[in-house]
Amino acid sequence: MTTSGIRRMNSQNPKNPENSADKRSETAERKRAFAQVMDNVDLARAVRLRNEYGRVRWLVSWYAQEDGFWLARLSCPKLEDTVEALGQSRCLAIDSATRHLLDLLHRQAAENAANEFE
């Protein structure tokens, strides 16, 4: 066997440290690319939600937190307070804030209905 044949066999060896470093680098690059695509999808959906909520005069904003989470703020004309919620993405934070705001609106409606019958 020639020296070049030994080199060729070593480069194809999966236990070769050069191959594992290349694969780790390639895997890390794929993860970064996937994360970027998912972030773009999350941003597009958050903008779409903001537009939809704006049609009923709800205000939506979001902010990246230092710990990697997102803070969504949501307000509507029927409540004095602004609702804030955290999520692992913009949309998860918006969804959480939406559920909380709807819960507050339902409670307010129930209280108003109970007061009408008194």
C-alpha cells in the first residue's frame, strides 16, 4: 500500500479528528441557518399578528430580552392596563399575552353582567 493510499484511508475514517471537526462545523452552520430561517418565520408571523390585531385597535409590541426570551406587550381600548408576557419566540410571547388579555376581558364582562342584575 502506498503512502497516498494510507492518507486516503485516514481521511475517510470517521474516527479521524479532522473529519469530526469538519462535521461539527458543518452541523453548527446548519443549526445557525435553521435558526435564522425560524427567526424570519417568527418575525413574519408576529408582524402579521400585529396587523390583524391593529384592525380591532389592539396594540402589539415585542422586545428581545437578554436571556434569549421575548417580551410581548399587548393593550386594547377596553382595558386600562397593558398585558406583558414572556415567550421563547415573539409569537409565543404574543400568544401568551393574548390569552391573558382575553381572560381579563372575559372577567370584566362577567363582572359587568353580574353588576347589571344587582
